[in-house]
Amino acid sequence: MELWVPITVAAAFSQNLRFMLQRHLAATGLSTGGATFARFVFAAPLAAALLAVLLEVREETLPTAGVRFWAFAIAGGVAQICATMLVVALFSLRSFAVGVVFKKTEVIQTALLGLVVLGERVSATGLLAIAVGVAGVLILSDPPEGGAGWRRFANRAAIYGLAAGALFGVSAIGYRGASLALDGHFLLRSVTTLMWVTVFQSVAMALWLGWREPGEVTRVLRNWKVTALVGLTGMIGSLGWFTAFTLQNAAYVKALGQIELVFSFLASWLVFREKTTTRELLGTACVVVSIVLLVLAI
């Protein structure tokens, strides 16, 4: 078994825990921005400490971050901030599990981004996977209260989920590009990328919240017992994703990362005691089938 496989599974599990904690934060009064900020503000010092230990153990110096690195890192960082805010907002519209399924359209959208940006061809099986996945998303986006015409599909849950998936795809490409722009051992490159990205995200979110939501930063810090756990699980998850992106093509990593769907439905059933409708199960099944087909295609 290649190293990136267990690393990706661990990252998916940690990310699911982080989304659960962020949902709890949103439910206790923090805004979408505040719950998102919690994801980064505690992760940055943890990543910096991990990098310091790694540099000491390996007796190496900090890799030089050039223009190419910062271009990829900032693009990925901004995309992840926006995507995370959309996912937190999405949880208030639909159940936890279905919200994660919407976000998981990132696999399909990453494949499309690879075709458009990198010129990577999609096989016939890959095209079938995309079609099945789109069908699943349309079924999932049909709101429980129904509706007529295009409004049955063009609702906020669908828009938030699809946008989050696209932005997470952009962040994956950005982080892989940033990590590959550095020299050194793969773990050193991934941790360095993680540290600089989380520092940038923490500063950017703090400035944004200070301007748009005065007092929210203080509320995040006041709830440190929970927000610190968000930062810890976020840092562990991001370390896994960054390392996997360094070792393997982002499309493969994202495809395997769909195992998070299993974790999210278990959380929905065991933790949040949420019920899943037949329609939601059908839509989720389509998305899962599309994932399997996509894995076969790549």
C-alpha cells in the first residue's frame, strides 16, 4: 500500500471531525465567519511548532518560498476560506451528511478543472462518472418542501454546495502546486506549505472579521475549549491532505477522500440523530457510484 493512501484516509476522518465541531460552533452563536476563523487561528501556531520540531530533527533549514510558491499558496488559501464558509453556511440549510455530500462534488469538479487548466483528458468512464454525479447532485438539491420548475434545483443548498466543491478543487490544485514549488523532503515541503498557508489565512480572516464583524474574533477566542479542537483537527486534516497532495496527483487524493462520506453519514446518524430520506439516499448512491467510476477512470 502506497503511503498516500492511509494518509488520505486519516485526513478525511480528521476533516469530518472538524466539520462536526464547526457545526457545533455555528449552533452556539458564532457567525459563519467566526466558525471558519476558528479553523485557522489555532492551526497556525500548531503548524509552526510542528515545522520547528521537524527542522530540528532533520537538521535542515526552512525551504525558500519563491513567487511561484506564494501564487499557488495564496490562491489555495483564499479558495479554502471561501469554501469553508460556504460549507458552514450549508449546514444550516440541510442535514450534516447531505451537506458534506454536496461539498464532495469537488472530486468531479477537480477532474473538470484538471481538463480545463492542465489539459488532462477525461476517459469515457470518467465522463460517465461525471454524468452520474451530476444526476446525484440534482436529486440531492431538490428541496424537501418541493417547488416548481427550475426552483426545485436552483436553491441555495445546491449553489452553496457546488460552489464549495469548486473552491475546494481550486485549493487542492493550489496546495499541490505550492508544495511542489519547494525543495526538500516531502514531509518538510508539506508542513512548510501548511504553516505559511494557515498563517496567511489567520491574518486574512482576522482582518476581515475586524472590519465586517467587530467582536467576533473575541468570541472565537472566548470559546477556546471548542475552537482549539477545531484548530487541532483542522491542522491534522490539512497536514494529511498537504502531504498526500505532495506525494500524489490531487485527483487521486480527492477520489480516495470520498471515504469521508461514510464518516459523515455515521456522524449524522450516531451524533446528530438525523433522519435520511429515500430521495437523499438515492442521490447519495448516485454520487458514490460516480466516485467509484471516477476511481476506475483514473
